[in-house]
Amino acid sequence: MSHPHPELRLPPKLPQGGLRVTPLGGLGEIGRNMTVFEYDGRLLIVDCGVLFPEEEQPGIDLILPDFSSIRDRLDDIEGIVLTHGHEDHIGGVPFLLREKPDIPLIGSKLTLALIEAKLQEHRIRPYTLEVAEGHRERIGPFECEFVAVNHSIPDALAVAIRTPAGMVVHTGDFKMDQLPLDGRLTDLHAFARLSEEGIDLLLSDSTNAEVPGFVPPERDISNVLRQVFAGASKRIIVASFASHVHRIQQILDAAHEYGRRVAFVGRSMVRNMGIARDLGYLKVPPGLVVDVKTLDDLPEHEIVLVCTGSQGEPMAALSRMANRDHQIRIVQGDTVILASSLIPGNENAVYRVINGLTRWGAHVVHKGNAKVHVSGHASAGELLYFYNICKPRNLMPVHGEWRHLRANAELGALTGVPHDRIVIAEDGVVVDLIEGKARISGKVQAGYVYVDGLSVGDVGEPTLKDRKILGDEGIISVFVVLDTSTGKITGGPHIQARGSGIEDSAFSDVLPKVTEVLERSAQDGVVEPRQMQQLIRRTLGKWVSDNYRRRPMILPVVVEV
């Protein structure tokens, strides 16, 4: 199995007749999926998603793929194929279209409807091409065939990309539920047909490669939901992804069966469910869904609230309810259902929300104590089955952390893919398909691009490091007034601390030391403010470290008069 090396350099020019595959996100992480295909100087992008921040990225709203490697080639992009409508596959599209709004978007009806609604908020009207399973479209030098796959959102597609260099199949996210709620199966017949033609490179979803067996059918959840609804005496609050139409459908069905009304809470939830209903993907009995403002007129045992926040996102509705920072107040006897799995890295945030809800008296039902979620990604048994059907000549695991990619590679090897034709890459690693063999040829920049409010890419790792220091250790400010003509201190030093856990009165012990150092510096003729700031920082930092074993941010201000 080939794998990236930290010393990889920029790849050479793509040889004539070769196909280049460059993942800019989604490898080594769960999120910001984006892959760039290049043939004959033209580019095709599959997906452009976002990654949601973790605790060590304070203040960050979203994390984008790094567009720098394609920024000077935007005119070469033939289109962006969107495999499905989850945020980790479409959330980055508005930020790429800001740089070139006329890049065509290719996807299924629901996927395009979701991204078009998102783009409206950015005041972008995209060029779109709607496709469905079985369609073939020529997009520049790329001939794309779309294949139905089952996932946790309707209308998901895999894509087979044909060029003279060979055929590449990108699965997108998929599983092989044999009893899907919408009756739309993963089209194994189509994959078998592609296999007979010859799949030169398979890019396959790795998320559940470590999980043995097969994913249970989505419909297994219905009976569990009915039991929860039957036993609930007051309000039921369900947290789910705003795009999980199948799960919301089951909630609506259970609510209708038990005589409850449903209100959607949160802008994204209201928007997405409205789109799904209008397009016929969500079946809503008349009168079942009501506006959240009318809930005060209903008895508690007739209310179901559907909101976001199943991953512990701090600004989502459920987290704010847990923190008593939402108009909907959790009370004793409420039932809360977290109808999702834990995305790696979100465990602490989710359990913090569960504890907060439980504190206010809610009965919290989650994957750990009830079967209220099944995954949308194929487990090891399904992947083995899938590889035996596809028989790829080369395999490149995608969509997963390192452990998932490795596990998926081992599954491919078990089904007969030669070890030297399994490529384990990471974001930015360039893979070339030349004369039927995939191999790593270099690496491009593919770091994190942070979205912080209206700022995109302006916040970097140094800023995040400063934020962590401020959050963990606090800040100490020192104010000094310096007479530049005499070199004497005419005001201060004045020291104040915030968030450091050190009382301002404690600094009386170190003030003489700071004053002495500054006066000695002035006597030596060193009165340049920046140098004096360094002296203050060094003296005060050593004192804090020796006495408190802490490392707060020290901010000296020297004013010249």
C-alpha cells in the first residue's frame, strides 16, 4: 500500500493521457469533502463541503477546504458534481462560488434545491444541471455517469468518471440498506455493469470500515420511536441533522400516530424540511406541522419539537436549551431524543448537552441507551460485498480519519486488490492514474481555512493559539508611561489581570522588579518601546511562572511622552 511521505513536493506536470486526483478535504477527517480531477488541462470537482470546529478551535464557525492550489485555475473548472446534500459535501460551495460564481453545479433535484437555498443567503444565483441515476453527461473531457446510492439523505449519487486515462468511480457517502424507507436501493446492478467495463480507480467511503457486519435498516428505528412516544407524558424534543429527511419522516409518522403536533425549530431545519416537503421527499399529513409560535396553545402531551444540535454545537437550539439560553425551557418530564451518531471529536460536547438537559429534568434518549440511530455509511461487511462486485484495479479510501482509511484499505486487500494498487493518501496528496496504475506524485497545499464571522482565511493557527492561551491562562496587561527625553518612568507600571486567577493585589511583589529592570534599561540608553516591552514580558512572565506555574498572555503597553 502506498502512502504519503512528509517530504513530498509539488507534483510534476501531468503526463499526456494521465488523470490526476487531488483530495483537498475529507481524508484524515470527517468533513470538508472535496476532490479535484484533472485531465487534459481541465478540472472537475466532486463535492465541496465544510468541517465543523472542535473545542481547540475557539471562535471558529466553519472550516473550509484550501482553494489555493486551484485559485489560479478557476477558468479551467468544468463543474462541481455534488453527490448529496449534507453540509460536509456542499457547505463550502458558496465560498468557492464567491471567487467564480458561474462554475456549474451538477447534482440531483434535492441536492441542488438545498444548495440553491443556501446560495440565496450569499446572493449567488448558480448555473445548475440536474441529473438523476442512470444519466450520462459529458462535462468537458469528463463523461460522468450517475448511480443511485442509499444514504441518510434522499437522492444521493455515486459518479463514474470516464476519460481516456480510465474510469474512476467515486462512491460519495453510501450504505446498502436493503429496506430503505423511500425504496431507493444502492444500484448494485449498475456497479456490476461498471465492473464489467473495468473500474480503474475506486474512491470509496471509509467512515464505517472499522465496524463489522452490516448497517441495520433505517426502518428498525420506527418501533423504538413508537415506544418512546408511547411512554412520553410531556413534550418530546428531537435533535437531528437538518438534512436527515428519512429520520424526520419517521418522527412525523410517530407524531401523527400518537396525536401530536410537530414544530420545526431553527432556520436550517425549517428551510430544509420546507424544501423536502415541497419536492415530495417528506410526506406531511395535513395539520401535523404547526408554527412554533402556536405551541403555547397546545397541551404539553401533544407537542413534538424538531431541532438541530445533535452534535453539541454551542449555538444550536438544543445546546442553548441545555444552557437555559433559549426561549424553549426544558422542564421536568420532557423527553429529548438525540437521533444521530457521535461524529468523532464531538463526544465531550454532546455529553455536556446530555448532562445539561438531564439536570433540568429531561429524560434523554440517545444512541447509547436506545436504538434511535443507524448510520448512513457502509460497514465492513457491506464494503467487502461492494468490492467483490466492483473488482477495482486500484483503490483509494476516502471520507474518514486515518484509522478508517487504513481499515478500508485492508478490506480492499482482502478482496484481492493488490497492495501496491491501494493508495492511502491525505488531504493535498496528488494521485496520478497513468497507464492503469494509481500512484502518488506529489503534494499541494491543503490546510485548514477558517471562517470566523465574515472573515474567511484571515484567522490562522497563531490566532487560535492566542485564543487558547487567553481561554486557558488569561491575560495580564502592563501599562507604563516613559519620558523619552530623560528615560525616566513617569507613570506606572500598572498591572491588571483578567482570567488568570491572580488577584491584582498580588502584583505588588513584582512591581519593584519591573520598575528596576526598566530604570536600568533607561540608564543604559535602551528606551526603545519594543525592547522595553520585551523586558516587561520576560520579567513578569518569569515571576508568574515561578509563583503560579502559569503562562498567561502578557500584554505590555509603553506610552512615550
